[in-house]
Amino acid sequence: MDILSSLADGFGVALTFQNLGLALLGCFLGTIMGALPGLGPSNGVAILIPLAFTLGLGPTPSLILLTSVYYGAMYGGRISSILLNIPGDEPAMMTCLDGHPMAKKGLAGEALSLSGIASFVGAFIATWGLILLAPQLVKIALLFGPAEYFALFALAFMTLGGVSSTNQAKSAFAAMLGLGLAMIGVDTQTGVPRFTFGEVHLYDGLDFLVAIVGLFALSEVFIFLEERHGNSDAKGKSLIIGRLTPPWAMVKACTPTMLRTSVLGFVAGVLPGAGASLGSFISYSMEKRLVDKAGTFGTGDPRGVAAPEAGNNAAAGGALVPMLALGVPGSGTTAVLLAVLLSLNITPGPLLFANNPDVVWGLIAALFIANFMLLAMNIPMVGLFTRVLMVPPKVLMPIVAMVSFVGIYGISGSTFDLYVMVAFGVAGWLLRKLDIPLVPVILGTLLGNAMENNLRRAITIDDGNWWTLIDSPLAIGLWAVAIVGFVLPLIVGARIKARMRRRDEEGAIAD
């Protein structure tokens, strides 16, 4: 009953004209960001962070806007996958396998609408999972001391590469780079400036938002300037959308698939580092083995569209659980949202539910609202969103650059931050060319100081005894999960990634 009472209070916060308008705006912009190949939810949220701060929004409205963008981008990723056989982001790769064959049969509209319904089911179940699981996880987190928190942060770094990672060395390098960036500024315990090189602007450390917008948004602009890829693929114009609503028989046949894969995707999302990519892959693979008796998966089977879409959207909701309850992001996009929370002077973790109940329950209520908005928006407006694919990058990228510069300057009013943002943009461009993940860099910048402070505190409490880091069963358990999470991708990650790529290539060959 306490949960339902808190949820009712959350709806009281979310159901205002401002917050409903922001949720609608976030859903619309997020769907567009997700539909554009290559952007995806992480970049979409990063690009729109300056907008939230420029508008002078408070913590709850800002999070409502950006999480609506997050959910909208997860919905939108299916559009280019189905119409062009080009995944909007990595989790949408599996949707190509059956979505594009359906489009070639003249069922593009039905595939898009079915994927929207599956996304709704996955996200709806995941939001209820968030409501039920996060408060229980908070109770466990209240048992954490400095040593346990240090182990938890280590777990986040060691697993964020995810099971789909094929190069843990690059992930480790990115994490170390992020931790090094976190050390810039005045040492909180000694008061000594570190790595500031005499620059007064760096005494407070690097601004999370400047780093994120530079790494994600500006690096995308630099990549475009380098590659100068031209107008959108003309194939989008030749496809017939057809009927916009799927037949009831199709929805009924896919309902068991949606329910099964939603639960599976949510579990994958809650696991640190697994994320929507693994949720999508496992959901499709399990459903194929379970129901594909006639070998129709990969040829335009509607269940092959419903499974990965329900799985990846459920995983997106599941990734919010560790972020809100423990302060540890479960995916790249939640790492960006974590930076927003910290910039708003809100610390995610066990005390969030007690200290800021209006923020957390208002956010959860807004997720329900955004979900219904997306369902209502995505079916009748399919034709509009498909036209987004016609927007050439030479028009889009200057807009991204303008929003980034104007937004960051509007937040800080400092030209120095603009220089830092450009530096991060160049660094992000180089890292992406070297296939080094950006999320561990952000995570290191975000959690580096907290990790260092907990390490110092734990050692100080136990009079310099380093064994205190593995002195409790909880800490030992966290270290064990961290080690398994780091080693597992080395064993099975390459195989999973290869299978994902192979199935994507098979879909392209069939095209």
C-alpha cells in the first residue's frame, strides 16, 4: 500500500500542464532521435540536455523531459530498422531480421505499429518492475558501508562493457581515462589542486554535462564532417507503408511473445552492464527456439519483430533500477541521466527515495504517462516519423552543433566550458575511430570522486588495513560478481557479438 500511495503522489507531481507538455515534447523529440540512424538514446539524451537546463527547469521536469526522450528513442530505433534495414541503434539490430522482410512484403505499417505495441508492453512491464524492485534494492543498499560502495563502483566499471563487448581491454582503458579525468580539481581531503596546470577554471573539476555533450553530440558532428555521408537512403521513399494498424489476430498471436520477452528483457536490464543490446538479442534468440517450429523467423514473422522490441524496451526500463536505487547506471543512457541528477545536486542511491520522493515517484509516474503517449503517438504518426529519415545529415548536424554550443553557454556562461566541450568532442571522435567505448569514460568522470572518497574512508576507518575491502560477505559477493562480469565477455562476448552481426548480415543479404 505504501508503494501505491507513493505512486499516487508521483502522479500528483507528474500530472501538471508543464510536466505533461514536457513528456509529450520528450516523446516526440526522442522518437525522432531514435529514428535517425546512428544517434540512438544516449546521443539523443546528451544532445537535449542543454535544452533542459536552458529552459531553467527544476529537477523533476528536467528528468521527465529527458527520460521521455530516452523512452521515445527506444521506440524510434525501430523505424529505420524496419524501413531501411539500418538499425537506429545497436538494440534495434535484431528488429531488422524480421521487420525489414515484413516491409518488403508491403506490411511496413503493420510492422511499425506492432513494434510500437511491443515496445509499450515491454516498457509498461519494466516500469512496474522498477516500482516493485527498486525499493527492495534500497533496503539492501542501506547495509552498504564505504568498502561495499567501493566494490559496487568497481562492479559498475568492470561490467559496463557488457556481455556484448568484444574488447575488454579498450573498455578498461576508457574507464581508466574517465577516472583520470575525475581527479582533475582540488583534492577534497587535502585541498591541493591536482592536474589543473594553474587553470583556475579547473579547480572545481570538469563539468559532467560539458563532457557528455562534447563526447556524444559534438563527436557525432565531427564524424559527419569527416565522412560527409550524404542524403538519407532513397529506399525509404520506395517502400509502401500500407495499413497502419496490425490485425487483431496478429496482435493476439504475438501477445505471449511480448509478455515472455518483456520479463526476460527487464532482468537483462537490471544486470549491470547488460543493457538493451543483450535484452534484445536474448529475447529474439529465446523466442526463436521456443516458437519457431516452421522456420519462419528471419522471413518476416511478426513474432520476430515483437520479441526484440519488447525485450529492448523492457531492458531500458530495467536499467533505471540500479541507477535510482544504487546510484550505479545499468546502461550508457542511464549514465547520462546519472550525470543530469548529479548536476541538479541530487544523489541517486538508497537515500534518494527518502530525501527526494517527489523526484523519484514523479519520474516513475511520468514513465507511465510517456508510455501511453508514445503508444498513442506512434501508430497514427508513423507516416510523419518515416519522413524524418529523409532529413539529410548536412541539415541535421549543424542543428546539433548549434544546440550544443548555445545550450552549454546558456548553462554556464563561460567560454572556457565551450573550449572544454570542443576538446571532448575531438577526444570522442578519436575514441570512436579507435572503437573505444565512450560510456566508461563518462562513468569514470561521474563516479571517480565518490569511488576515491569511499576507498579512503574505508581504509581510514580500519587504520590503513587494505583487507577491509573484502572484509564482509556483501563486499566479497560484489567483488565476485565484478570479476565474473569482467571475465564473462572474454569467454562468451565475442561469440554473442558475432552471432548478432551474422544475423544482421543475413538480413542484409536477404535484402
